[in-house]
Amino acid sequence: MSLPPIQRQVSLRPYHTFGTDAFASALAVADQPETLWALWNHPEFRDRPRMLLGGGSNVLFVRDFDGLVLLNRLGGLAEVDSDGSHVLLRAGAGVLWHHMVHYAVERGWGGLENLSLIPGLCGAAPMQNIGAYGAELKDVFHELEALDLQSGEVLRFDRQACQFGYRESVFKRQAAGHYAILSLTVRLALRPTLNVTYGAIQDTLKQMGIVEPSVSDVSKAVINIRQSKLPDPAVLGNAGSFFKNPEVGAAQAAELADRFPGMPQYPGGEGMIKLAAGWLIEQCGWKGKRLGNTGAHAQQALVLVNYGGATGAEIWQLACDIREAVLQQFGVTLVPEVNRVG
Ligand SMILES: Cc1cc2nc3c(=O)[nH]c(=O)nc-3n(C[C@H](O)[C@H](O)[C@H](O)COP(=O)(O)OP(=O)(O)OC[C@H]3O[C@@H](n4cnc5c(N)ncnc54)[C@H](O)[C@@H]3O)c2cc1C
């Protein structure tokens, strides 16, 4: 097997959505599992840092990457099974996430519409159990195939094995760095029940004059909301929400509600209470604040942006300053959702 070319000293700017100018010593594209495995084991890089990159919409390079960046571009999107009520749709890890969503929406298959237009590729979607507008990948997840990067074995993970949580999975915790996700299969409803409980979806459907929405209508509403609320990385570098919404115990939540009337609180996992990270950041005065070439977005404080020319280290410093401010004011520690590299 002949290996694809390995590029040297490559700017990563086109390969991640923060648009900072970190360099990788080497970069290669894998479009087959065998190539991915061979590149991963390339003698030159076996003892050096190696990383997989999808669409680069959830990473922050804080310095140059002195090793091999492998772009996962495994293709293929197909219906693999159907039982009359559901269909299984499988995508290669390198397929654009929204392409999979669009494919399902066009056919009226339900389950992905609330997750329309999330940037990135299918292979990274299970990493943090992507979620938006009242839905999460885990709701429709069937299985994934992953390459064990130590043994070369291809394993299947069902929902339980993935240990999905809020913006979490086993691949971000115990199994971090152990696997390359090769494919993702979701289970979609042929006669869907739509999830339009989220207020913004209801309002947008109303504005669109739609009373009995279809899968396609919900997808369009979500796209409208996202395009009006979130900065487009092609225009303003960002990686979506920089921090997760923090979860606190009931006692702390009650004490916070007492001290800060109007603080939004939602049910979290396992009896915890979820706080809105964007609100906490805004209360600390960071919304729309700019520091040099970086800042917290004017419409959505949770989104840190690169106004042009910012370095990854500057963005990370901004994140640290914001985290410290929230800790001082509320006693709550924000955890980054974005994966720091370096
Ligand atoms: C404007 C904007 C809006 C966003 N909105 C949302 C949102 O609503 N909800 C949400 O959940 N996220 C959101 N995100 C975050 C991001 O889109 C998702 O996390 C997405 O799944 C990342 O995919 P990616 O291919 O870009 O991953 P990358 O950024 O390339 O990689 C993310 C991590 O996964 C690893 N990885 C990538 N591919 C593989 C693979 N095949 N196997 C193993 N590891 C891999 C990488 O090493 C890295 O650690 C948003 C981002 C932006 C820029």
C-alpha cells in the first residue's frame, strides 16, 4: 500500500475554525482505515505527538503542534437497515455532520433535525455527544466503529459502551486518545415525533407561519436560529460554546438563587442543577468585551472569538481570565468544552 503524501510545516489555519496560525510539523489525510492505521504507525512519528482532526470546530491550538496531524476523511453515507419503523443510517467519520442531517431531513426521517448545522464531521460527533435545542446525539445513536490505535483492532461501541453524558463520552475520558472513530450509525424514525419543546424553535416556527411542522420545517427553524445567533467561523473565528454549562448540587443552586435572583437554573444530570455559563459570564461583564484580537462575542458571551490575528495562547488566556472571574463572583468553576491542544 502506498501512503498518501505527508506535508511538512503546515499552517493549521484552514483546518480549524478558530483560524489561529498554529503550525503542524506534519499533516496527512486518511480516507481509508488502512491508510489511517499505516500513517498512525509511521516510523517517523511513532514516538512523537500524533492527533486526529475532523473539521477542527472544537479545538484550540495553543501552540504549534510538533508532530503529525491526521485529517480523518473516511467517506460513505448509506442506509444500512430498516425494520419498517426505523432506519439505520451509517456515515464515515469524514462525512460532514450536516450532510448526514440533510440526507435524513430530505427523506423525512426524524431524529437529527434539532442538530442541524452543527459544524464538524460525523467522526467527532460522539466525542462530546453533540447536542442542541433539546436534543443530543445519544437520543438517536445506534453504534460506532472505532480503530484501537494500540492494537489496530476495529471494535464496535453501542450506546452504553460510549458512556454518553452532557457533552461527554468515554472517548473524552478513560478512552481519550485510544481510538480513531471510523463510522457512526444512527437510528432514525420513519414516522417521527418532533421535539419542538424548545422555546426558540416554537417562536421561529410561528414566525415562519407553520402550525403543523414537518422534519424539514424544524430543521429550517433550527438553521434560522443558529444563523441569527451564532457567529459564522468563516467570518469570525470561534469554536462555538467555549465552556460547558456547569452543574452544581441542589444546596449550592438554592444558595446561588438566593444571592442572585433571576439566575437561570435547569435540571441537570443525576439530581444536579445546570447553570447557564453564558449568563454567568455576562454577569461578570465579559459579554462583548474585547481584549486585543480576542473577546467574548457581543450576542453570545459563551462564544470566544478571534477578531483576526489572535494566537491560540491569547484565546486560552482570555478563557482563563473569564473562568477566574466567574469563580470569584459565583464560586462556580467553568469547564472548557473546547479541546485544548498543546
Ligand atoms: C459555530 C459553532 C457552533 C457549534 N455549535 C455546537 C452545538 O450546538 N452543539 C455541540 O455539541 N457542539 C457545537 N459546536 C462544537 C463542534 O461543532 C462539535 O463539537 C463537533 O462535533 C466537532 O467536530 P469536528 O469534526 O470539528 O471535531 P474536531 O474539532 O476536529 O475534533 C474534536 C476532538 O475530537 C477528536 N476527533 C476528531 N475526529 C475524531 C475521530 N474520527 N476519532 C477520534 N477522535 C476524533 C479530535 O482529536 C479533537 O480532540 C459548535 C462549533 C462551532 C464552531
